[in-house]
Amino acid sequence: MKKNTEAMVPDQLYHVFNRGINRTKIFKEYRNYRFFLRKYQKYICPIAYTYAYCLIGNHFHFLLRIKPAQEIFEFKKIKTEQREHIDLSKLIARQFGTLFNCYAQAFNKTNDRTGGLFENPFRRIKVEDEIYFTQLIKYLHFNPENHGIVSDFRQYKNSSYHDISTMKKSFVDKKSVLEYFGGIEEFKHFHTSRVDEKHIINLLLE
């Protein structure tokens, strides 16, 4: 069994990532990226706060915090007397599963393909270290540059750096991110130095 696939729980910060089966592309056109993010907002935003993301060709990354149990129960309209019998980890997993299945069905129909699109199960790493949290944000934003997709990650439109630095309307919790760094100028300055990828890469390869 793959590592980094343990059950997700409320109030926990996670680095969530996945890629296409056999590294196949999961985003071929700009509209694919937009469609995936719309579905993400529909299925994941009600159960999680999002702080950073990056979508690239055959994979994606999100930095998110699962919402408190009370908020998830309210979103799912689960009655108080039923809540003690609900396995929240399974409920959370189903939300992600619905996102991936919904996107895969639409992608397959458009591209005349069949079968699974994403690796299963998707990967998640608990984020419990402040340094890892800040370096992960930078890692996600530098990702398109590191993969040679753009020469300057600031030019890439399918990441939260663009959303945050331009104050574009977004599902990302920009207020919390900017408060953490001390403001938008400090946020931009933080991104002027390269990220130390060694620790993050080691976690991804586990």
C-alpha cells in the first residue's frame, strides 16, 4: 500500500497531491484547468479551507485544512442524533472521490477515452511544521518553473500565486495566507528566493 494515504480528519492541515495514471496528462486545455477548479470548489471547498494550489499537465497539488467536524456535518445536513455514527474520514474521502470521478468522466467524454484517470488512492501528507508550511507554499508556486513549463513562475495562471499576488477573486483563503506572511509585499518577497526542495521531494517519494 502506498504511504501518505492515511485517513484524513477534521481540523488537520494537509498537502494533497495526485497525478494521472502512468503519468498521463489530466489537463490538456486551459478549460480543463478551469473545469477542475470549479468542481473542486463544489466538492472540496465546503469541507476544507484552501491556502495554495498548483495544477500542471499530469498532476496537481493543494495545501488545505479540513474544516471542523461541525461545519462538515452542517454542509452534509446530517442531523445531530446521527452524527456519532458517522465516519468523518470516509465522508471526507468520498468528497475527494466525487471530485475525481466527476472530472474523469467529463475528461474521458471530451477526449474519447475510457477507464481511470487518476492514481488511486490520492496522496496526502500532514503539515505540522511551520517551516514545511511556508516552504510548501513556495514549492507549489515554483512548480511550473521547476518543470520547465514557464521561465518565470509568476507568469503561470494555474496556481494560487497568480490569485494571491494579483488579489484576483478566488476560492483561496488569501486573507489568512497574507496575514501569515505579513502582507502582500512580504508574500512576494518570500518568493524571491528559491525553495529548498529536498525535504518536500523526500516526502513525495515515500
